Amino acid sequence: MVKVEPTLLERIKKYGAFDVNACFSCGVCTAICPLSTENGEFPRRIIRYAMLGLEDKLLGSTELWSCYYCGECTKSCPRQADPGGFMMATRRYAITRYSWGKVASIFYSKLWSPVVLAILSAIMAIGAWLVHGPIITSKVDLMAFIPKNYIHEGGVALGIFVFISALVNLLIAYKYIRRTSNKNATSIRSWIEGFFNILIKEVLWQNRYLKCSNRNRFYAHMAIFWGFILLFIATGIDYITGVRQPVAEILGFIGGALIIYGSGYFIYKRLEGKEEFVLYSDFIDWAFVWLIMLAGITGFLLDLFTVINAPLPAYTTFIIHLIVVFDLLVTAPFTKFAHAGYRPFALWIDSALKSKA
Ligand code: SF4
Ligand code: SF4
């Protein structure tokens, strides 16, 4: 039996879909969307689900994650119903509904989000202060300043928390998708092929993003993605070898520069406030881009201070870097960062199920 939630639209509106009531289902948005396919009818279909209160259908729709918020539909809507903004608001809502214990609701709360972020930052700062080792001033020695075993144990604990949280959230999303999908599960081979297809085309190259007309946004998005990959590799090299390696420094420089460029673009666009995709931002959306920018700047400076051998600036930057990276990672399954998981996951399921048809 189809369950109807009369307050669904009002709940979604809290996340930014202020104008969607004006929609009269003309279909212009679907026709104009560069990512809508013959079989796909987004964003119009998702708007209808919200208006009819079909929460399960809405949360089980993989189309929700097919949108990259280019804003073309919003520019073309004859009713100024802001379908692109509606899709973004609905993804925010979905993130809160998919998250275990509804934890993501805290991060999308205007009141609690800054409080919780401040508490998390304080926990990390106090923890780093409590475990720090000798402050060697003759040369930069990060592994002596924060001993490797603490970085290792803290990193493993954080990694397990993030991994399990992301996994549970994805399973909740999967439950919604399977409950409402009218397609059957396909062969293992389809799942494996679909996985590598999405990994290469949509994660590493972000092919669908390219279809949006704003190439600058695509470049900035790619820069952030690859910047993090490079920082991750640099951190891994340092961790495995136990000392700061020249190759890790180079990767750190490049990764930091890419992240600063990409996040700088999004911060500039948000401050400028002209393009559709920045017209509404929650506190956590702002915090997210600033944390990314800070991760890039501190990663970049950390390498610089190490190369020019400036111990005290390096240690100070290291602490800030740890706080920022901790905040980013621990909140990742519950904030905008979660797009990085839900989007390829939804596309993967969609491709695997479609391949049977
Ligand atoms: S959101 Fe606008 S363009 Fe899309 S169906 Fe509604 S009125 Fe038409
Ligand atoms: S914002 Fe862009 S990608 Fe999303 S539904 Fe509108 S036109 Fe399509």
C-alpha cells in the first residue's frame, strides 16, 4: 500500500525548496535538463512525488542523485518554481533520512550544526594537545610532535567510524531504492561491470558533470576530488615510511593547490551569489567549503614550512590541519560530502538494474 505523508513538501522546504509550490508540471525542466534521459523524468517526477506526499518513492528514486544542480531547469522554468533548488533541497532531506539515527539532521540544523562543529574541533584540539610529544625546534619533526602511534590509532578509529557510518547509511538508502523499484536484481556480473563503469566514468572522470554547460564548475569539482586523492596518497606514503618523503611533499603541494583552487571557486561563487547553484546554502554547506579550503591551505603550508624548516609554524599548522581534516571526515557521512557516496551508489544501482531490462 502506498503511504502518503501530507507534510512531506513542507519538510523538504525547510532545506531550501521555497518556490516549488508554483510548479504546474509543464515538463519544461525535464526537457531542458542535460542529464535527463528518455526514461528519466526528473526533476518533474520528483516534484510530483513531493507534492503527492510519496516519501518512499521520493527517497527511493535514484534520479534524485542524477542531478548535478547546474541550474538550467531553474533558469527555464516558466513559473520560477526553482526545480534545481528543489532537487538540491530534496537531496539534503534525503541525506537526513538515510543517515543512521537521523544524525544528519543535527548537521542541517541551523542551531546545532555550529555547536556540534565547535565541539568536534575542541575535542580534536584537546586530544592533540594531550598526546603531543617533544616540540623539537632545531628541525621540523612532525612524527615526534604527534607520535605516529596516536596518528595511527586515531586514524584507524576515525576510519572505522566513517566507513561503518557510510555503509549503514548506504544500506538504508538501498532499502528505500529496492522497496520502491519495479526492477529485479540482476546478475553478479552486471553489478561488477556496473561498479567499474561508474567508478571510472562517474567517480574518476565525472562524465555526467561534463554535460552541464558550466565547465568552470566541473574543473573546480575535479580539482577538489583529485586534490584530496593526492593528499591521501601523500599521507599514506608518510605513514608507511614513517618520515616525510620528497615525493609526498610534491604530491602534498599539488594536492593542496588543487583543493585551494577548487574550493576557492565555490566560495567565490557563493559570495558572488549570482548563479542558481549558490542561491541557498545552509550553514553546513558553507562550513563544508571552508573546511575544504582550510584543509588545502594547511596541507599546502605544512609542506612549505617543512621544506623551509620552520618548526613552530609547521607544528601550529599541523594541529589546525588535523582539526580541519577530523571535522571534514567525521561529518562526511552526514553532510554535503555524503554526495560523494550516494551519487555513485545510486548510479551504480541504476546501471546494474537497467542492464537486465
Ligand atoms: S518546475 Fe517549472 S519547468 Fe518544471 S514542471 Fe514545474 S513549472 Fe514546469
Ligand atoms: S539542476 Fe541541472 S541537472 Fe539538475 S535537474 Fe535541473 S537541469 Fe537537470
